[in-house]
Amino acid sequence: MSWSRARSSTSRVATRRPTISATPLDPPIGPYDHLKGVLGAQLTLMEYGDFECPYCRATAPVVHEVLERLGRRVVFAFRHFPLAELHPYALSAAVASEAAALAGQFWPMYGRLMSGDEPALTQADLRRYAEEIGVPPESVVWPATQRVEDRVEADFNSGVRSGVLGTPALFVNGIAYRGERTVDALIEALESQHAEQPVT
């Protein structure tokens, strides 16, 4: 896999003013994505994430609160963007989540991988999480199946096409978001950007 084209987002957003850039999401959110909410919802929020990235871990509860507050109006999707050169466990964690997805357990595994203040993503940790969610432990560790690896690589490549350089990379209603990663800022961006879209 070619993971070296991305770099980690190592600092907080420095400015409060810009919220949306012109970079579109490629491809748009679809039935092939891992979704929380209903495809076709009024508002969409996408994250390209890395399970070992501290900023992704800090963003996870923010996204959860946004979904709680907006309810059925929003759908959230997660795609993989493991920064393997900086985060040695990121790729194996992404693969583990996709292996769990084959058993219909992506979001429970996502929750385990994002839990806690510090990442616990060793092979032993991944096996333990699999047992906790009812997935065969050996199915989530190396060697991965080609199908699982292909899914992670497809997500990563879509991030590259969408202009992603670091994580978390958020897309609000299909457009790259550059603002603060707070509940209020994200909700404001979701609602204001939707209001600006032309009626078709």
C-alpha cells in the first residue's frame, strides 16, 4: 500500500474564521461507506481518520455529540487514512476494523479502537476487542485478507483524491471543512453550508 503521501496533522487549527474550502469529496458518501444514520439524510459529515492519531481520538466524542444533537437530519461516514509512517499501529487497527466489519461489527470495533485517552492497538489489544464484540480474535490480526486490505487502501486513495493531507480530515456536506473541531462549529458549518446550496 502507498501510505507515504500523507502527513500527520500535528497542530490544532490556528484560525477560527475559515470553515469550508472548495475541495470536494471523491467519491461522495454512498452505500459502500460505514454509516451512522441514514444515507440520503439532509446533512452529511465524513471523516478520514487514523485510529492512532490523537486528534482523531479527540474528535470522536465531538462527532458523537453532533450526531446526538442533529439526530436523523445527519449521516456520518468514516473512511480510513492510516498514517503508517508516523503511527506504527494505525494500519493494523484499520485492518482490524474492516475485518470486524465483515462480521457486521465495524462500529463496535471503532468504539473500542477510539476509546481511552491513549491508543491501545497492539495485536493483543485487537484480539481482546474482537472477543469483546463477538468476532473471532484471529480474524482481526495479520495476515489480513486481500479484501480487507483493498478496502483500507481504497479509502486511503479516495482521501488522496479528496486532498487529504492529515487526520482527522472532515467533510461537511461533501466539502472539506477547515474550521474548529467543536460541536457548535461543526453544527453551524453543516447547517449554514446546507442553507447555501441551491435548490434543485
